[in-house]
Amino acid sequence: MSEETKNLLLRLKKEKKVNKQIEIIQKLKEHNQEEMVNHVLLVHLDRKDHDALRMEILNAINCNDDAIVKPLAQILNDKYEPLSVKEKAVQLLGENRGKKALGVLLSAVKKYKDAKLVDNISYALTFFEDNRVVKPLIKALRHDELRLQALTGLARNENLLLSSFDLIKELTFLEITKSFEKLHYEQIMNRIFDEFGFNNKEELISAIKNKSIKNMINDYKKKQADIGKALRKVSR
């Protein structure tokens, strides 16, 4: 641990004023790759007397550390937590991309009815490349209030998009009625056309109906797997 990190942690331990604690936490964000920093921040996350402080902690923690999953799950399951804190927890779980984080999100998307929170969960699910996210994402695509975030996420994660027959089928027959959804939808459809060599939606629909697109998807998956193997060899 660097001397700067040690000094910041000591200052945080001694500091009594919340505004000063927030300033220290903001500086600790630059050191969140160090395990002890995340540990200390998660301990302070238990404080429920100051939402602004907790939001700064959530902004500062390292989302790649699996130690964050349990406390974030507790936030999601606490009915007294403010929506803003829950939304940030959902974002971090998505960015974590781990199996435990995915389990928490899949459980949450079934449990919650609040459209705004489910909207955030749907977007977080698009960070994963796992077949289990397909069903809740299709449900989101069919929901007027949830569709935009699902489209936004799928436009970003093309591996998830191009690896799923069910998602491609759902998107192909989806009716887009809102102008602000069209940009992401067109981006998605153009990516499908480019990858699989379709000139228009009619050709895509035909490939879906005769199931020939499934072979194209399998070829895409194999290509991505080969790329992954090659990259792992290079990194060794």
C-alpha cells in the first residue's frame, strides 16, 4: 500500500465532519484497486445516516471487486433504501460482470415492480453474455417503459445481441413507435445486417422463418470463441 493511500485511510478514520469525509473518499477513488481501500469503503457503506456520503462511497468503490456484491445485494433487498442508492447499486452490479452479481440482478428483476428500478436492472443485465439474461430482456423490450434502456444496452453489447436467436427474432418483429428509440433500434438492426450479410429486413425475416440464421449465429459464436483463444495466447 502506498504512503498516500495509508495517509488517506488514516485521515478518513479520524475525520468527524461528513463533508471532509466525502472529500477524502473522492480522493480514495484513485486508489480503489488496492484491496484495503475497497474494504474500508464497504465498512463505511453500512452508515445510513447520510445518503450523500454513501453515494460518494458507491462512486469510489472498485466495481470489479467481488467483495462488493454482498453489500450491494443487501442495499437492493432493503425496502428502506432510497431509490437513488439502489439504482447506483444496480449499475455497479452490472459493471462487475461476475456470476454472483448476475445472480443478484436476475433475482431482483423478478422481485421488483417499480418500473424505474426494473429499467435500470434491465440495462445492467446487458453487461452480461449469459443466456439467462435473454428472457428478462425480451420482457423489457415488450414493455413501453423499459424498452429504451434494453435497446441502449443491446446496441452496446453486440456479442450478447448477435449470439441469441431469441433476441434477434424479438427485435426483428418489434414495433418501434417512439422517435428516441429509433436511433438505437436502427443501430442494432444495421449491426445484424452487417454481421450476417442481409440487405434488408425481409431477408432477415426469411432467415428467421426458415431457421437458417441459427447456423449463422453458431458460426458467429465459433468465430468469437476463436478470437478469444487467440487473445488469451497473446496475453500469456
